[in-house]
Amino acid sequence: MDTGRDGDALSHLLAGYKSERAVTARFSLSAPWALHSTGVDGPLIRLCTGAPYWISVGDAEPVQVAPHDIAMLPQGGAHTVSSAPGLEARPFRELIAAHSTGRHGDHPIVFSHGGGGPVTELFSLHLWLPAQGLGSIIASLPPLIVLRQAQIPTTASLALAMETLVNETVAQRPGWQLSAARMADLLLVHILCEHLYAQPATAPAERLGTLRGLDDESIARAMALMHERPAHPWSVATLAQASYLSRTIFSERFRALVGVTPMHYLGSYRMTLAAEKLKNRQLSLYQVAESVGYASEKAFSRAFQRWTGLTPSAYARRHGAA
């Protein structure tokens, strides 16, 4: 992939997404076993040591995951993990509820379960990310990504880093929550990079949404500019000019690759940034509006309410307290 001379487009796209916290877990599972999750809000990363396991997302066929392979569910979709396909699955929430302490995420979750056969040590990271717009790279990814150690050499070092992180959080030393969140961010970036570069250049249809946009030098340049200067009064014409394309070709190519229009993408990214600023409560409403390209609080408030269903003040009250 070539993003041209304007910099690392993937870094610009990911810079605005920082985990609020990361929930870590370690499960010791002896065959036969099967567990079902109804899904979580945010990316979920899993890896195992010991015996391999199977994972199926939604109605898709089960996929076997070998030790030290990394499986990620970018949108945290409903899925089943098991020692073998076809087993009756027990709800994850029952075991998590029985072994959790305090509010979800306050402490790592550790438990053992199963029938006494070969053991799979399953390590999990659940990332709590800020609000995602349609322009988000996370929303554009497939429901399941598997990095195979046998195919991608760096997978082994990523798996070791994740295993070490989860094991260290279990000790809950001072600073473990911040350390988990920041390490989870780094793992997410590396997984996305490996997934992007592992895709064959001859099969662009396998890449979806934002990732496909990154493969096109002109579209990647426009996306990077929007992320670098979200408050700038961008238009389709100015973005097309910066991308060295005609307005018509730029609009058609952007929508075909990314899945939304350039202005829709920009609006979603602006609202994502505004949501984070409102939660932090460090700026006035006017300052938040101005920082994402709105000259008036009224226009910003209307746009924000269309995007979230809440007024900016209501959103700040609800999510700022959380």
C-alpha cells in the first residue's frame, strides 16, 4: 500500500481512537467446552495457548484458531468459542457474572471451566473505544480477523505481548488499568497493520470500507487531510483538488472504496471528535463546535443530535459521568 508523500494515512486515521479502558480476562478451559457471547461494545481480541479452539461469528462456519494465532472481532459481534464444533454452548455471561468482582472492567476476569480434557488457556482483551462514526476504520472491518502465526511472522511477538499483558493485569499492580488500555491500543494498531498488509494486492475486494480507501493514494491523501484538519471548511471540490482528481472522479472513487460520500465521512469523523471532547468536559460548547468546523453552537447542536440522538449537553451528562 502506498499513501503517497503526505504521510502515514493509517496513523492519521487511528490517532483519534484511544481506548478508554481495556477489560482483560484469562480462561482455563478443559475439553469438552463451548461458550457463547451475545457480543460486546468494542473490539475483542483473543488468543490461546495449549489446545487449539474453534470460533464462529454469527451464522458463519466455525474457524479453528491455533495456539498463538490472534483472533479479533472488530465490532465485538456475537460469537461462540469451543473445543470442537457442534457442542452445546453455555452463555459466557453466566460464568463472567459468577467470577467478576465489582463493576465490569474494574478487575480482570479469571475462571476455569470444562470437562477435564485437554486444556485451552484463552486470553482476552476487550477494548472500550470512543464513539465510532461511519467513517471509522473499525466499522469497516470484517466481523472476524485471524492472524496466523504460520503465515505472518510478527504474530508470535504480538501474541507474546498480549499474553504477558493479560498475565500482568491479573496481579493488579498499581497502574495496571492504564497500562492495559495503552498496550491494548498498540496491539490494535499492529493487528490492523498486519491485516491490511496481509491482504493480496490482487484481491482488493477482500478489503472493506476505510481499508480499501487506504489502498488508493489519492483517496488516502484526502482521508489524511480530513483527519489532520477536521475544522477546515472542506468541500468535495477542495478535497478533489488536493487529491489531484476531478470532482466527479474523486466523489465516485471515494464512495466506491469507502462506502460513504466524502462529506458523510467528514461529518462522522467530526462528530466522533466532538463526542470525545464533550465527555472530557474541558471545553465550552462553542469551543467544541469550533474545533470540528462549526461556526455556531446551534448548527453544531443540530448536527450532533442527528448523529447521536442526544443534544450535546445530554450526551456530556450521560457519558461524562461514565
